[in-house]
Amino acid sequence: MAEIIARSGNELTIQVTIKLTGSLLEMENTILDSCNEIGGLATTEALQKFDTDGSPIKWGDTKMTVRDKDNKTYQTPYGSVQLERYVYQTSKGGRIYCPLEHNARIIRGATPKFAQQIAHKYANMNAPAVCRDLEENHHRNIAHSYLQDVSDWVGGIAQAKEELWEYAIPPLDEAIATIVVSLDGAYVLMRDEGYREAMVGNVSLYDVTGKRQHTVYIGEAPEYGKGTFFSAWIKKLLRSKNTIPMPSI
């Protein structure tokens, strides 16, 4: 059983009692559960730091006031935690705004670390395997649908950011004499649409001796017309051409 015994500024002291009985595996599972208890208590305290004090706030030019202090369950690496947080609304009603979820970067009810964990696992395993891994290795039980929902949101955020981000070409010691571009497609089975073509491509930089110095890769999920893929592919090609050192003549 874990409990908070002291709070001092940004420091938190948690006490836990662990009963060690049975086989070593059973003791390890008990220790894991206790660690999850500690993590849940600490995360609850951490989440509260991102809430407001209930004062009116402005969202752009819109003034919002507290509607209520609402109870909400959040998913963390250590289990589900519940806390009350302020929710806001304008005087005309409409959409509810939760500063805590905005400030803490909550994704579909998941804390950033838990969203990162399940998105990473889902990128390497299918949904049933991820759920089994979470249950066996973390003692976390989540539904397939929730796993896919959070992972889709993480992917959507990454895709939106990718339009603004650029991967920097590292400093190259040798002048680039040749740029090689390539693209390919592979048909993948979509759940509701049958087989669709996903696109991949790269831009490779070679010096005068034919030694490859750097490669930029790009890939896109199946899309009609492939406009997003070709736009990003040409953008990376032009950027590589405009930023690399060229040999002197």
C-alpha cells in the first residue's frame, strides 16, 4: 500500500509497504504493482500542477469562466488515475475547455508518456500483441480500440508537425557530385478498402568517388492521387539540392 506522507514545494515523499511472500516471480509481480501505485500517486500530483486556480481566463479574445470542477479519469503508464480539474466555458455556453488537458498535453485521456509508450509498441507490434505486452509486463489493461485511438492521434500529430519540421542534413566533408532519387510503391491490405498502394522514396547524396554520404527517406500511407507523397518528395529533393556543397569546377 502506497501513500503520500509529505509534500514540500515540488518535492513529494511517498511511503510504500510491500509484502514479500510466495515465489520470486510472485514477489516481483507484487513489487511491480507497488511501483505502479507509487507512479499513480505521483502522476496525480503532477497532473494537478497543470490545472488553474479557478480564476477566469482568456482564450484569444474570448473570456472564459469556470463552469465546474469535473472528475476525470486519465490513463498513465502506471494505471488509471482520477482527479477533479477545472473546466471552462464562455457566457454563451458552447464547447468546454480544460486547461489541464491542454497544458499537460493529454492525448485522448492518456498522459504524454503513456501515449508515447503505446504508440511505440504499436509501431512494432499489432494491437493484440501490444495489449498482451502491457498486461504481462506492465500490469496495464487497455482495450484494443483505445490503443488504436491514441496511436492514431499520435500519428496525426506527428504528420501535422512533419509539414513544418525539416530533418537537417549533417555537415558533409566531401562535395556532392551526384544526387540519386528513387521511389517505389507496395500494395498493403487496408481493413475496409482492400489493397492500396503505399509510397516510399529517398534522396541519396554521393561524392565524386561514388561513395554515398547521406540519404533522406520519405514514406506515406496509401492516398488517392499520391499528391502528399510527391509534394513532400520534391520538397526534400529541392532542399537537398540547394543546401549541399557542390564540387568546384
